[in-house]
Amino acid sequence: MLIKMAWRNIWRNKRRTLITIASILFAVLLASLMESLQKGAWGHMIKNVVNYYFGYVQIHQKGYWDEQSIDKAFALGDHLTALPAASSHIKGLAPRLESFALASTGNNTVGVLVIGIDPQAETRMTKLAERLQRGNYLAPEDDAALLAEGIAERLKLDVGDTIILVSQGYHGVNAAAKYPVKGIVRFGSPELNKQMVYLPLLAAQRFYGAEGLVTSLAVNIAKEEHVPPVVRALKRKLDPEHYEVMDWPEMMPDLLQAKALDSAGNYIVYFILYLVIAFGILGTILMMTKEREYEFGVLVAIGMGRFALGFMVWLEIILLGMLGALVGIAASFPVVWYFYVNPIRFTGDYAGLLEKFGFEPIFPAAFNAQVFLTQAIIVLVLTSVLAIYPVFKIKRLEPVHAMRGD
Amino acid sequence: MSVIIAKGISKTYDPDGMPVLALQRIDLEIREGEFTAIVGPSGSGKSTLLNIIGGLDKPSEGMVEVGGHMITELSDNELIDFRKEHIGFVFQAYNLIPVLTARENVEFVMLLQQRPKAEREARTKELLHAVGLDDKMDKRPGELSGGQQQRVAVARALAPKPAFILADEPTANLDTKSTENLLDIMAELNREEKITFIFSTHDQRVINRARRVITLVDGAVASDEKRD
Ligand SMILES: Nc1ncnc2c1ncn2[C@@H]1O[C@H](COP(=O)(O)OP(=O)(O)OP(=O)(O)O)[C@@H](O)[C@H]1O
Ligand SMILES: [Mg+2]
């Protein structure tokens, strides 16, 4: 009965109810869209940077990540190649030997990252072969290089041309060699696009003078939520005196920090948005409470307990809020879905600016139930708090006064 | 048997430092089955008196006993329960819950009393029949005339089988025909069902139908006339 009364009371003043619902709808829509776009953009970026190159988890020799020196390379022993047995979430390992080098064609020189890879393991994990624009993918026995598109452009190289690489190898060995360009790959992340040069692992080991050594083992994991158990399993297996097991937030604290900062900016916007909505709802509540004072007086006079009456009014406001949230979510669904399927793609100057900062100018929306749920919870909490006012009023209501209008 | 015994009740309102003496040392006894009108000029204290004997308001002095309960001793929440169980109210206007139908309005008080569903439904039908509204049971107050609304209010007041019904100017907003109609119903309930009615009024037609008339002037009883 209370629920029935609450529901009917909501529709007593249709216009006011619709305005309130519309304002909540608007807030929910805006907040869900912003949140989805933000989550989506970061998810996309992390996927690019993390999954498509670094991997969610890497194993190095202890201290490698801080120094990033090829001198910290380690032998790829059997106890390491057997690691995938440690957890069912590990899909495989991608061994890498990497260091910085100078790449040139005689006239032009650029700094690059030369990475020796196991071509099969690498493409299983990072789908490198699918990024091929021209030419062919590497084979394990090749003595050839795969260039990121940005480097090819800078050095005006194409498939079949020769690239000269110069670096300092393992323990100071001179490393210099030339390789035919076998293929050109393109990365979404501009950062990767202008520095990646791949060699087959054997060729890289010869180049760096590091026979049988690797600098890192990227662990192939399908889903981000599998990261913590995998890290735990690996840490159990590996001697912490010799190896470090790092997940992506540990490897890239900057990325995580930037994400947190960006989220904080959004939270301020949500806060203001909901504050405005809250004042709107409060206005509705104040008017409603004033208008119905006489009616509340009658109800208490004929024997309705203040608690039951307060609960009914509270329920009304919560129902109103939930209605707004529900309609808002229903409206957000297709909008967010649209941007999930058709990512926002920036072009022109703004795209250039984003690329400069290492962002790919594509912003797909995340389609995540949690985003919508969060909005519903915010509205629920908000209305519950605002509904305290009439409940408080009713607690102190004197029927005689209420009915006299004073 | 007396259903109401009030002794020495005074009421002083002091809203903003200007004390108003609304009732002065009133003694009153109402017996079961009475059909009593409380009359008097505006501001003479009629509403205040009804509110106090109905447990809606508390006197500044004096005591009120209703059906053996010393209601002047009850706490606020006990008073709510007391009203729910023992008293039927009919106010001047806007008695009904606008979002409930006539049937639901009558049923509502019995719901508060947690009466079984079958009893509620049977009694609601019976009461709405008694006030001549069989065909308006599923209408909301907004779809009823003022007189019909007051009849629903009487039915609702009767629903919990109260010791008596208090009606504060129940006909003030009604036309002559509706007034007569409502009075017929109240008089019949009084005669047939021995329901005790106490109402305040300015209306001479209503006063004429009363069997006891208590006149208040300046918060004191000026006359008390029985007509049996
Ligand atoms: N809540 C209150 N606060 C202050 N004064 C009040 C209050 N209620 C009643 N009064 C005063 O007490 C006196 C009696 O009021 P009451 O409402 O009982 O008169 P009444 O006989 O019912 O008048 P009416 O015929 O206009 O309904 C009046 O002077 C009124 O102004
Ligand atoms: Mg009055």
C-alpha cells in the first residue's frame, strides 16, 4: 500500500516529475558518456601500449627495469621456458633482447629501439604480424629487420632497402650491422610507431654480442584481471634475488598516474553536475513538502505513524530518483553503444597534438555495466540523502499546526 | 455512560509572545449516542476544543478522559495509536488522500490497524453503501463532489469503529442539498447504529438538527442546551 501510494504520489504533479526525471536523465547520460569515453580512451591506450608491446607482465633480471641496460641480460634457461606451467592463465612467453641504437641510411640518423624477438611467440602475444603494412613478417632464421612505419618515413626506407644499426652491445661490445628491410609495420601508438625496429632473436643476439641471452620475458596473458594471480604464481617460482616480476602499473607508473589525474578531472565535473541536479531535486522536494503539509497533517491525525509516513515520502523520492536513473541509463545505452562501435576519431591539428603527446587520436567508448551502475548508485545515494529533509519535517510535524497552515 | 469527560481544560496559545487564551476552564461530559453541536462565533475555541478531546492537541491545563483512557497523559506516539483505534475525524475539507480511491481511503485506516483483508473489504463496502456511494467506490477524491467527499470522510471515520466521531465544520464547504444529505446520513447512523457525533458548526440548519447544543463564547461554555 505504501509503495502504491508512493508511486501514485509521484505522478500527482506530472510536469514536475517529468522535469525532475529529465534532469536526472541528463546528468546520468552526460556522466555515463563522459565516463565511458574516458574509460574507453584509457582502456584503448593501455591496450595499445601495454598489451601490444610491453605485455601485462614482464620478467627481467633483477634491477633491469631501473637501468634498462643490455648488460642486465640473462640466459634463457629451461626453468624459465617451463614457466607457463606455473599458471593456467599464462598463454606463453615472448623472449626479447632489446636496447637502444642509432638507425641510419647514410644521410639521416634516428634513435630507435632494436628488439630481438621470437617471431612466432611475439605475434601470438602482440599480433605483430597483423600490423604489417608492406613486405613480409620475420622468420626465426632471417637476418633482416622489420621497421615501424614512422622510422621508415623518417629514413625514407622501403621494403628491400638496407638499414644500418649502430649500438653498444653486451658489456661494451661494439655493435654495428646492416639489415635488409623485410617488412613495415604500423602501430596505433605514435610513440611506438617512431622507435620500433625488430630483428629475429638470433640476429639480435649476434648484433648485440649476447649469444643465448634475453633482456626480458613478456608474459602472454589474455585478460587484465588475470594479472595478479599470474604475478603471484611467477613470484613463487622465481628467485627474487635474481629476477624481478613486474606488472604494467609497476613498469609504467606514469601511465597510471596520468590516468588517475584524468579521472580526478572528470570527478570534479561529475561533482558539479550532480550538485546542480541535487539542487533541482531539493527544490522539488521543498515544494512538495510545503504543498502537502495539510495532507500529512490529516494522515497523522487519522492515525498514520510518522515513521510510516516518513518512509512513504522517502520511498517516493527514491522511486523518483531511480526512475530518472533508469531512464537515464536506458538513454545512455544506445549513445554509449554508438561511440563504442564508432569511436571518436580526431583529425587535423588536434590529432597532431594528441600524437605529439603519445596518444592515438581514437577514443572508443568503453561499454561497461559498472559505469551505468555507478550512476544509479550516485542517484540513489543523492536522493536518499535529500529525502532526509521531508522525513525530518514529518518527524516534527504537529497535525494541528500542519492543518492550520502554520 | 460517558464517552468523554473533560475537567478544567484551558488552552493558551503563545505563538510569538502574545498569549491567546483559546479555552478557559471548560468542564464537559459527552454521553454515548449523543448528537452534539458545538457552536459559537469565529475564534471562540470550537476547533481547539474538538482537537483536544480528539487527542490531536494537548490542553495547557486540565484533564481529558476518553473511553476510560486518560489521554492527557499519553505521549505523542501513544496519541497517534489512540486516535487510530478510538476516534474518527471529519475535517472541514480535504479530508481524503488524493491518490487513493474512495474505497482505498476508507480501507486505509483499517490497514493501519492491520485488520484482515476480508474484514476490510466487507466493511468498506458496507460503509460506502451506508453513505450512499456504492457507485463511486473507485473514484478518486478529485472526481467526487464536495458533498460526496465529506460522505467518504464520514465512512472513513467510521471504519475503525471509533468511540465517537469528531467533525469540525463538516458542512462549511457544502451547498444546501449536500448539507442536508450529509446530515441525514449522520443522523441515521446516530439513530440506527448509536454512533456518537460531536461537530462544530456555524450553520443554523445544522444546529437545528442537533439534539444538544453547546455554545462557546471566548473559550468558555456560555450555554449547554439539551433537546430530548
Ligand atoms: N495554533 C494556534 N496558534 C495560535 N493561536 C491559535 C492557534 N489555534 C487557535 N488559535 C487561537 O485560538 C482561538 C480559538 O481558535 P479556534 O480555531 O479554536 O476557534 P474556532 O471557534 O474554531 O473558530 P472558527 O469558527 O473560525 O473555526 C483563536 O483566537 C485562534 O486565533
Ligand atoms: Mg474552527
